[in-house]
Amino acid sequence: MTPNESGLPGLGVAREVVGALMTWGLVACVAGVIVSVIVWAVARGNGNYSYASGGKTGVLVCAAGALLIGGANAIVAFFSGLGGQI
């Protein structure tokens, strides 16, 4: 049995919605990186190492989020292929 792309109506709309969600997610990650870098730089310059650490964490979280959003198709395809081998 293989996936059927014409079995249900509305698949094209669902793809467009998911694509738009991916775009919004990536835009949010870019904004998060920018804000986190600014917080990191200003806090580091003022000697506030607690906020600087939070800025670093924000950069890493946003980068990981962008990696997962960008690789979502490949991740799902990989595990779908593994599931087909069971």
C-alpha cells in the first residue's frame, strides 16, 4: 500500500497551509535570532552575564528551530521510509 495523493479532496489546500506555516516559523526564527543577538551583545557589553547567557540560549534555540523546520520534509520522509521497511 502506498500513499494516495488523489484520495481525499483538499490536499492542495493542506499543502499550501503547511507551507505557509513553515514560512511563518522560519520568519519567527530569524526574528528570534536577531533579538537574541542584540540582547546577548548589549548584556555582554554591560557586564550582565545572566542576560548574556539567555541571549546565547535564544540564538541556539532559534537556530535549532530553523534547522528542524527547514528539514521537516526530509525528517518525515526518512522515518516514513523506515516505517515502510517494518
